[in-house]
Amino acid sequence: MVLAVACLAPFGSATAAVAGTSAATDDAGSTADGAANPPSRVVFVGVAGLAWPDITEQDMPNLHRMAGSDAAGSLTVRTVSSHTCVVDGWLTVGAGSRASDVSDTNGDEREDRFCRQPPEPAPTDDGGVAVPGWTALRQQQQDNSYNARIGLLGDRLGEIGVCATAVGPGAAMALADSAGRVASYHPSPGGIDRAIMTECPVTVVDLGGLPPPAPSGAEEAEQRAAEQTRQQVAAGVDDIVGQIVDSLPDDTALLVTGLSDSAATSVPSPEEPSPIPPAGLRVALASGPQIEGGSFGSTWLTSSSTHWQGLVQLTDVAPTLLGYAGADEPSRGFDGRYWRSSSAHPSSAAATISELVGVDRAAEIYRVQSGPFFQILGIGHLAVVAVALLVLWRRRGASRSGTFRVIQVVALVAAAAPVASYLANLSGWWRYEQLNVVLWSSIAMATLVLTVLALAGPWRRRVYGPPGVVAGVTATVLAIDVASGSSLQQSSLLGLSPLVAGRFYGFGNIPFAIFVVASLVAAAALGQWLLDRGHTRRFAATGVAVVGLVAVVIDGAPQAGADVGGILAAIPGFAVLVLGTLGARVTVVRVALAGVGATVLFFVLAWVDWLRPPGARTHFGGFFADVLSGDALTVILRKAEASVGTVERWPIYGLLVPIGYVIIIWLTRSTDVPATSEAVRRWPLFRYAVWSALLSGAAGFAANDSGVIIPALLLTAGIPLGVSTVAAAHRQAGPAETGSELVERAGGSAPT
């Protein structure tokens, strides 16, 4: 009974949490695109490279005061490449989706390793200006997979008859229409005053940017000189911000951002490293009235595109400006959603900035350490498998039991590590000075506690008990997390990165892979426990199906997992497991029918999500809108290209994953294979758990843009659970108990 509670009961709590979150999200999103009486003016200020560590009371007192009294958050500026240059940032503001500068601006037939300055607009006959090279910039967007429509913000403002003023060359790139033209332009922000800010309801100001820090490894004198130069420029920028604040018209919102990773840089020689600094989170500040009514005040910024308190995207800026301009559907045509406030941040500027600097440090830890952590897990699991196979091959009689015990414990430690990396976020490790020590200590402690739990309870007497508990806890933790805001995944080593900005809530591809394999193993353990208790196969299959249903709902619900491709991968896997529990044959036709059912469910969920206001939709509703607009094929092809590209970027996984599939299928297909025969005899559903996980991994490869990473993660999470089962089975094996007696005790015939 304890095993059943560990595997199933917490899913009910997660389902209830989904329902509560659903209501809250719908309430918040009900006004997402139709606020009454929106403010009539907004001033948007962009400073390339501005980060929270730059804002100190000494260097930038005006922005420092805003951090304490107004809305604040981190800004993810990810565009097409891993580093966002100043031109990329301004184009993305105008497109409302990820845009990029021309990749080869100096004509050397190689992609630029520097950031260029936004070009000065040229006057036109009608009194406006035009952005030079606009045609080449539009062609560049067609050459990358995001197909951004630069100039869309300018076009939308023109459609509703609202003028906009650009101050500075970068601002002209943001407000240009699809032809690259801007009607109202001022070349320099130095003389900005109330008159300029009242020319039009929307004013965008380019305050240049901060020079990049010294490159990594530079001498101390060079680092100190670069830091002093950056502080001097920051002080000058802050003076202009103070000037804007002092002359800001009444009832006008002020938005200040660090809209890129880097300002313009020098052109390096071929021997020099690129002067573009690493990607990082940037500054987002907002004061004055909100689009939905009321004032920002000292709150955290957020948007419906991130669902992340204290985090907004660069692609949110365009719908935000349109919202202030009074557009009925400010999010239409854009990837982002407009800014709004959430809960209150600390009352002091120092505490607020400290929290945001910690978030940036956490994102940096993810950028540097998530890849090695994933690789260490993979290498460690391969080592566990190699040792286990070696022991099984040699079959040392007297010493075998102790050796298998060690293998079982080590395998469970490896299986507990992924969920431990999420549980580590409960410690708030990014808030500490020695954040690496706190992070890794938290992961080690959570791993140890879960391993002891798995091995200490009464379920330890059954070979499926310990892996079932680890899997059940893993699935439960992730289910509750996504149903309550995904806070455990935020910047965790196997979670969601604001720098990658692929997803901010729900299940990312890596957490999904861990969740689905854990759910399958937990369901298989529950089903076997019910059979061992004397229940019928139909009753046990019902229990497995219930776990599968809850897992699919958690994964697919827009207010929880919001995983577009997840249900396409999870349903076929659970179908195989249910068939195996029933004792029915697993055929291609039955698996194909499960795939059709998953597709139908996917489109139903997408349609339901699409019925909500555009500002409240998740990935499901967005894809359904793409289907209606005819853009779905582009999205599918982009994801397919990204999926196949993972094999090229990670060739080691492209080689090891197919080999792993072949070996695992061979090991589990026949009960005559000594390595797994004892495990199958003691846990007849073990074989179907393995096959269902492999099928979900293959489907996940086809349905998600993370490609080969998904089956690799399924193997990473699933193999140690399988190894622990095999080791426990061989450790417990005795001459008195035959395979047929064990199958009979399990409640049915051996699976075929």
C-alpha cells in the first residue's frame, strides 16, 4: 500500500494544483488583450548591455532609485544566436520575435565576430528617415529559421493611426515600418525634453550602450581600466535617464531596458578572441501606469509569455508598446506578451538588485555547468552499466550478493540525481555568496535522502520497490512543480534557462524526458504490486491507465506542463504498458492507434487553448493559431530541422542512443538472456516498462526540437532504474524459487 501511495497518490495533489492554477491563469489572462482605457503615452529607453551589476547607487543613482520604487525584473534578450548584439536587439523590438543583423556585414564571407553600430538613418523627401540596408536586413530574417517580420511594430502602429517618435539610430530600427521608414526622428538623445516626448503617444529612445568588460583571462590592469570606462559611460547614461524622468509627461509609462548583451564592438583580428561578452540577463524597469490599469509600483515585472515572476522577454516589448498605444489585440502577430506587475519586490533598491543579480548568477551557472552535469550523468550511468554487465558475465558465486548490493545502491544514487537537481532549488542557492557550494551540497543531500528512502522502506523486499519509489518521487515532484509555476526548474541544471529562452514554464524537453520515464516506471511498479496482491490484470491495468492519464494531463494541460510534443510521446508509451499489464499482444496497429489518439488529443487541447485571449495562450494555442494562419508547416519544419540538427551538434549521442536501443531491446526481448531474465521473472512488467520508455523516447525525438537529447535523457533517467532492478533480482535470487513459481505468484503468465 505504501508503494501505491508513493507512485499514485501525489499525482492527485498535482491534478488539484493544476485546477487551481488553471483558474488563476485564466483570471489573469482574461484581460490580456483587451484592457479598457489604456494609458495614452509610453517612453521606452534601450541601453545596450545594461545589466543589474551596473546599477549601483554611486554610478547610476537614478536607475538605482527606480529599482527600489518601481517595477523591476530580469530581461532575457536571446535572439537568433547565443549572443545578442545591439542591432539584433533593436530589430527584435520592432519585430516582436527573434531577429538578427546581417551575418556578414564586412563582406569577408565569414560570420561576424563583432557587433556593429546601428546605422544612422538617411533623410527622405517627406521629412522622415529611412534605415540604410533595410532590404538586406529583411532578407537576413528569411535566411534564419525564425522568419521575423522586422517593421511589424511600425506597421501595426500605422494601422491604428498612432504616431511614434524615434530618438537615436537604434530607436529608428525599432520603429521603422516594413519599408524601413520612420516618420518622426531625432538623431540624439542628449536634448530630449517634454516637447519631444509629447510629439507622439509612443517614444523610443536609444541611449547607446555600455562598453564590454575586459575579456576573460585579461590582466588585472586591463580589467580595471575596462571597468572604469564602463562606469563612466554608465554614469552618463544615468544622467540622461534622470533628465527623462524629470521631464516625463504626466500619466506616461517609462520602460528602461538593457536590450542586448553587447553594444557595438571593435573588429577583432583573426587571432584575437571575439570582443562580444557572454550572454546574460539584462535590466528591465517600468514606472507609471500599467496597460491593465493601476500603477506598477515596487513590484516584480512579468508577462504571460514567461509566467516567471521577475522575468520578461525582449520580444514582449512590441506588444507592450502597442498596448499603451491602445491596440485591441497588442499581442497579435508577436511572440511576446505585454509587461505587467506581479507580487511586491523588496522595499529597498539594494535588496531588489541583489535578488536580480542572484538570478543572473544562477543563469550563468546553468550556462557553464548544465552541459557538464548532463555529461557526467551520462558517463556515470555508462560506467554503472558496464560494471553491472561485467559482474553478471563473470557471476562470482560467493561474492556476488555483496557486489550486486553495491551496484543496486550506486544505480539508485544515479537515478535520484536528476530530481535532486530540481529539489536543490528549495535551498535558494543563488542567493548565497558561495552559491556553487550550496548548489552541489543541496544536490548531494537530496540524492542521499531519496536513496535512503528507496532502500529503507518495506518496499525494498520487492525488486521493483526501490526503483518504483525513486520514479514515483521524481514524477510527483515534477508534476507538482509544473502545476505550481515550475519554480524548481528555473535555472536548475536540468531545467529551464532564461538565457536559452526556449521555454519559461511547464515542461521543457529535458524535464519532460525525466518525467515520462519516471511516470512509466512508477506505473509499472504499481501495476506489478497490484498483481502481486492478487488483483486481476484488468484491475492492475486500470491502475496503470490512471497513472498514465494523470501524467498525460499534467504534461499537456496549458496551465501545467503545456508541452506541445509531450503528449504525442507519452500516450503511445503508456498504451504499450497498459497492453502489457493486460497480457495482450503489443502490435504495430495498436501502437499506431495510440499515436492517432495522441494526435487527436493534442489538437483538442490546442483548440481549447486557442479559444482563450491571445495574451493568455500557451504553446498549444499558439500552434493552433499557426495552423489557421498557414504558418504551422514552417514551425514543424523548424522543429524538425532543430531535431535533426541535434544529431550533428551531439554526434556522440547520435551514435550511442541507437546502440543503446539495440542492446536494451535484445536484453529484454528474451527471458533466455541471463542478464535480465531474473528481473523479468520477478517483475514481469519490467519488460513492458522498458519498451514503453523506448517508444516514448523515439516519439519524443520525432515530436520535439531537442531531438536526440530526449531519448538520451530517457536512457539517462531510465537505465539506472533498470540496472538497480536487475542487480536486486540477482541478489535476491535463490535456488528454491524458480521462474515459473515467481510468474505464478505475480498473477499470470509470462509476457510474450
